Amino acid sequence: MTDALEIRDLHVSVEGKAIVKGVDLTVRKGEVHAIMGPNGSGKSTLAMALMGHPKYEVTRGEVLFKGQNVLELEPEERAKLGLFLAFQYPLEISGVPLSRFLLQALKARLGGEGEKGGGNGQPKVDFREFRKQLKESLKLLRLDESFATRYLNEGFSGGEKKRCEILQMLMLKPEMAILDETDSGLDIDSVKVVAAAVNRLRGPDFGCLAITHYQRILNYLKPDVVHVMVDGRIVRSGGPELAQELEEKGYEPILRELGLEVSEAEKGVA
């Protein structure tokens, strides 16, 4: 199935400890899926493994996208294929202006710039169009145009870093985006702004897997499917009403059904 991200029996370890313990999940283009779960359930480990972070060792399973097992590809090859990850903790890169970073990333994704593009049949990068889209995207995310000349994430607030991640997504236009707790640390206005930006890309050529602790962003993203991840596995899936159930009851009922210990933090959804 070329229009979907297919995760099959995925197992991931970190420093020899099993964290993801057999995840099966299919996200089709045109769909938005959400993964919720208590702390330590493996959500961020799943995201990092999908994009190929070397710290996260895949011990079993496969991940298919556009007819390829992406686990056999380097992270930059996965990005060129159309995958995108918005980091939970974006890094600061001194000396690299945001606009230059975005232009270079877009050139790598599309294959070049100028009349001949990258010479591989890929669309060229039109610099004037790039500047126009950057200006529009900054406005949508309520970021001042001066951010384009600032070094990547240097001196940005936590919320500005998260919006900058979504800015990258808007500019690169991936076919499948993974958002790793992009809403954490955002106030309600910023949550609305981020959700609106994600919804701007929503359509038949874009799929999204949003990892979150909070139901509030899902009020604006309106996911097609909500999954609950516990102890490295997807233990329940449902519609948007499942997120509302978690908001009202917390994870305690699900954890008790599975015979797992319930901590104070896991009794409710913060």
C-alpha cells in the first residue's frame, strides 16, 4: 500500500532495554492519527525510531512507506521520501539562519534550484516563491518576519521553537508528518495556531501521526483515529471520542484492565 505508512510488529530498544514491544499501525495519506498514553509508554521512542535516530535500535519489524522499508534508509533518505518529524525538544544551531536552513532543506527535498532543478526530474526550488511561502507561513504561525534571519532556534522561547518545527513542515510539505508532543509547553493560543497550520496541509496527499499527552490539541486537529499506547504497545484504538474519554477518566481504567500498576501521575491526563 503505497499511500500509507505501515508499521508492522515494530520492536525498539534503547541501550539494551526494550521500549516499543510490537506496534502495528497504519496511517494512510489523507488521515490524521493521534497517539496518547502515560509517561514512559514508548511514544517518543516510536517517533525517533521511525526517523532513524541512531540511539533507538529496531530489533524486529518493518516500516513501509511508498513501497520501501524505511528502516533500511538513512534519516535524510527518509526525509527525501516524504517523512517529517517535529521534535519534542528542538535543538539550537548557532550560526545557521532559519531561512538558509529552510532553503537548504527544501533544495535537498526537491532536488535543487534554478531552471534545471536537481537534474533528477524533481521540481526546482524557485527562490521568489520560497520567500513568498516563508513570509506567509511565518504570518500563519504568528512569528515575526525577523525570525527568518535569526539563527535556528537560538534564543527562541519553548513555544517559538515548537512553532518553528511546524514552520519547517509547512515549507517542506511532507507526505507523512510525525509530531512528537509538539503541543507540550504551549499555551492555548499557540495550540490553536499550531493546529491551524497542520490543518492547512491536511488533504489527500498528507498524513499525520500526532503524539500528545493532551486532548486539547485534538479539539482542533480532529483526528480520524486515536490510539492509546501503554508499555510499548497500542492497546486501544477508536475515534475522537476516545480522547475525550481519556480526558474525563484518565488512563487508570485502561491500566487496571491490563493489570499494570497505576501511579498518581497516570490517574489523569494532565
